[in-house]
Amino acid sequence: MTREETKKKLQDTLLKDVYIQDFCDMDLFEQMIENWSISTGLAAVAIDSEGDYVSKYHNFTDFCQNLTRKTPEGLRRCTECDKTGKGTYLCHAGLVDFASAITLEDGTVLGNMLGGQVLPQQPDEEKYRTTAKELGIDPEAYIDALRKVNVRTPKEIEAAAKLLSDVVNMFVRTSWSARQDAKTLSERANIIFSLSKIFLCNYFLDVKNDVYREIEAIPGIQQIVAKEGKASAALAETSKYFVEEEFQAGYRKFTDGTTIKQRIGNKHSITFEFLGKHLGWCRATFIVVKRDSKGEISHLLFAIQGIEEEKQQELITQKKLKKAADEANRANRVKSDFLARMSHDMRTPLTTIMGLCDMGQERFKDEEALRYFKIIRNSSGYLLSILTDILDMQKMTSGKVTLQPMVCHNAATAYAIERIIRPLAEAKHITLKTDFRCQVDHCYFNIDTRRVQQVMMNLLNNAVKYTQVGGTIEWSCRIIKDDKNETIMEHVISDNGPGMSPEFMKVMYEPFTQANSSPSTNGHGLGLAIVKKLADLMGATIKCDSQLGKGTTFTLTVPHAKAAASEIEAYERKRQIADDQTGFKGCKMLVCEDNNINAEIIKKILQNRQITVDIAKDGGEGVAMVEANKYDAVLMDIRMPVLDGYAATRKIRETNKTIPILALSANNFPEDVEKSLAAGMNAHLAKPIDIKKLFGTLREVLTKK
């Protein structure tokens, strides 16, 4: 059939129900578009005359495909643009797109080639944040995807669009003329030749015969590399003359013909970026053109593209990211330093207050005075817990909190928590009901008791805080699973307080959130956030049931690794030694403390056990007194003038390896403990001082002496 006969037939039938996919080799059509997309870095898709997509999305950006088009409104806008766009235009999202008509030789329009998805210039990010909110997309994810969109000049886009239009229309018209079955390697090469215009050089490679043919190359390369010849030799020449020395080894490996098939494998292409001599940054690409009947690569396209502008933009982005990271790190360091200073500066007066309260409760017998001491002690303890929560939250946010398992007895842990929380409940005339059921004999576990107590105390404090005067709190603890290696404990804490709204329960584990922000509520909004983070760290689960006006129930399920028999024996032996807080009569100890009041408090506490006490006002004086006197132990503050506690300890250890030295520090992070032990101290005790723990630790180190 002649061209004129074909034209007449088309006119007679008005091309009713004729679509591209009905007469084109769509596999070849898809491959052609994909090659173009890879070569240009632009997106491409084909639609028919009714606006329906007839090809795959090629090289679509995450910004378009995975964000904008994933929303109903975004997809509607994109579809409308695809149907109405003409020439080169800005889409609804501000990207440069193009639409090129797919026509037969008589001008009949069969559809459109759409493409682009690039930026004409660096975008106004605030504008896109507004668009993201309109579409219901996370603004930060939207901006992150936006920053990955390529920037192209209008000239580049128009040239690429015309090239695609010419190639596609040639293909479609050839297919319509019933010649698609006659496609040859030469025709494919002609298509590649059209695409090659945007590259520095293009070569068609016959892999099996190791020969090549130039498709297009800039004059500078043509002077060095012949138009055809042995492929391996030509690639070696390009390495020698066009690749900077530091990239030559990588380039030779990339272009090694003996391994190219294995490196490409089932992929369609591979790339290598390098710095070229006199060419700037370049990208070399191998694109599969043809495979034989066995699927092995027989023909390749080798192309080199200049990417200097792209690299410069990448460098600018990297510098911006580094600057932002440096600023963030500096801010974190400043925050950490501030919190460390705050911890020390607040713990020091708390040590004084709580120490005086402890001394007062031991010395005075007047019931009213004891009640006042108890109130002050409890209030100071609450302030200390707030400080601990703030510091722990900072550590958790930066991922620096780790568990420190130790052997413990479960019942002892539960009763210790009860002794702390019951006075708080009684102060509000709240009834606290407990039910501790340890149904197995083996209740010794390896677990971080401090963190378990912190979780339970926050949950119980919350219950006391929000339960009205005269209310009731119930706390049960039971074993729900017990096997050879692990016991799972379930804690249930219920109150008949005001309860929480469904809206608050969705955000209750976020820092600084409170169900009741009334000034009468003593809370900092960190308790539940800390509970959730610690629970996750311990492998525990937490569940909350709450109704407004009916109260709240938290269910905490905590796995406990069982302690070995040898660990239990060592634990009991250590506990017995620690519990023995008698027998200190005749001991002589040195207290290194620059705070006069705290020094006096520690001195009085020790003297109550008939211990002789000397005071050193700084680390240097402490070292001199150890050298001049015989002491049974040294209690060492960390922050002191002349020599700090670490330096003083190291100095003492130069001549005295055996004397027990205990750190008394307002800083109590794991790294602080490690630093004390590394300096040569035997133990690390936190301020404010726990008297029982102080004498228990003294008994332990003196026993080992």
C-alpha cells in the first residue's frame, strides 16, 4: 500500500478506535523512551488522544511520583496538566514540563509525549511548603524531595523535548507504515545517534567482536580517538588523554571489556563519574542496546556527558549541609555543657538541704519538727527527680542512654518504690493499695533497677499528681510468664482521677505535654515521654486505658533476665556487707570538699558512726593530708580548686594504691562514673548523698581492703 493509499484509508475511517499500542512494538517503544530519559536525566511518559497513559513512568522524580501524585488533589492536578499542557510549560507544582504531539504524517494526532520534571532555577522553598500543606504532604519530606530535582535551562529542555518528539514521531510513523517488524540494529543506532547530541562523545560497541563505531564526538575527542576500530584500545586511549590521573584506575576498571557483562548483569546501564582533563566533571555511561537470544549483552552504547554544573550544585549543597550539621553539633555541645553545669549547680544546694534534713531527723525528736523535715526532704527529692528527668530526656534524645543491668531482688525493688510513693499519696489523703504477687521462688534478676524504678516512679507520681484528694490508687505486680531464662512481670497502676481525653492520649508520650496544664498541677510534661523511651529501651511494653471522669490504668510489662546462681550468691554476700552499717568506730576518714556546709554535713554524718573526720578544702590539700596521715578511706568531691577530684586521685595513686577513695559528685551520668573509676577511685556516689548507700559502699570497700 502506497503512502497516499494509507492516507486515504485513514481519512475514510477517521482513525476511530486506533491507539498507539495497537500497532507499535511497545517493548521497543518503552526502551526508546527509557534510553532517552537515562541520557537526558528528564522524565517521560506517553498518553493517547484521550489522555490515558500508554507507557510506563520513566525517570519520574520522587517529588512527583511518590509525593505529589500519591495525594488525591495532587494526582488530580497532575492529570489535568498532562491532558491540557502544550509545548514547554510550568506545571501546577512549579516544575518545567513539556508536551509534544505524537502525529502521523497526515497530521493526525494520536497522543502526546510528556516529560520534564525539572526546575528552571533554585526554588522558593517557602512557596513549596505552602503547596505541601495544601496537598496534605509532610513539608519537610516535600522540600527534601524538591532539593533532589535537577535544574535545567529552558534551552536544554526545549532541545531535549524536540529530540524526543522527532524520535518518537519517526518511530510511530515507521510503525504505522507496517515496518516495525523490519527494525534493525541500524535503525536503533540512528535513534541513539539523535539522542547522542547532548553528549561529549558517543560510541556504538559490538561487545562480542570488540569493535566500535563513533556516533558523535566533540572535535577535541575526534582528534585522539578514531571513528572506528578496536573498542578496548579506544577506551584505553580515552583514559590516557581525557581522564585525570587520580581517576584513571577507576575509569580503566569501569571500561574493562572483560568484566563489563558481569558488572552490568541484568541492569540496563551503569555509570562512572570522573574528573576529565580540560573537560571538568564527566559521567561515563554504558547502556545496553541489544542482547542475544541467551540474554547476553551483544551491543552497547558508550557515552560521556559533561556534568560540571551538576557537580558544582552538588558541592554547594554539600557545603550547606555540612554547615548546618556543624551548627547543630555546636548547639548540642552548648546544650550539653549547660545541662552538665546546671546539674552540678542544682545538686550542690540540694545536697546541703537534704543532708540537713537527714541530720535533723536523726537528731530531733519533736514530731512537728520531724514533719517539717520530712516535707522539706520530700520536696527536695521531687525537685531532684525533675532535674534527673530533664537530664535523662536530653540524653535519650541524643541516644546516649544505655542500660546498666545488675542483680536485684524483685520484691525489694517493689517495696523500695512503695516506701517512696506512699508518703506522697498520704499527704493528699489518697488511699494506696498494693498487691505484689511473686509466684516463684526465683526472684533474682539481671536488670537496670534504676531505670525500672524511674519508670514506675513516673507512673505512680503521675497517678498521685492527678488523683483528687481522697481518691484511690491501686498498684499490682504479678508474674505472667516464667521460664528457665526469663520472667515477665506485669505492673498495673490504676487511679480514679480525671482521666485523659482521646486527643491527649495520641500525644501523651511526647515531651512537655500535659493533660492538665493548670498551675495547680505540679508537672513538667516529661514523665510519660521518659516512661515510653525507657520502656522501649528495656524491651518492655506499655498500654494505657483512660476515660474522662473515670480514671486511668497503665499496664507495664517488663522482661527480666534471670540471674545465675553464682550471681545471686555474690549479690547476697554484697548485700549483707552493705546492710552492716555498724563497726565503723575507730575509723579515720578524709573528706575533700570545698563547700563548707556540705563538708560539715558529711562530717556530722560520719561522726554519728563514731568515725574521726578530717576536712580538706581542695584537691591539693587532700593529696598532702593523705601523704601526711593514715586514713581508712577518702571521700572525694570532683569539682574543687587547685586539683579536681580526678587529678587528686591520680596523684594519690602514685604512692598509695590501696586506700579506698569514693567519689562524691553532683554529676552522675554513666560517663561520669567511668571517669571516676578510670582515675583510680573505688566507687562513685551521687549527690545528694543516700546515707544508707554511703555506709553500705564504705563497708564494702573497707571489707575488700
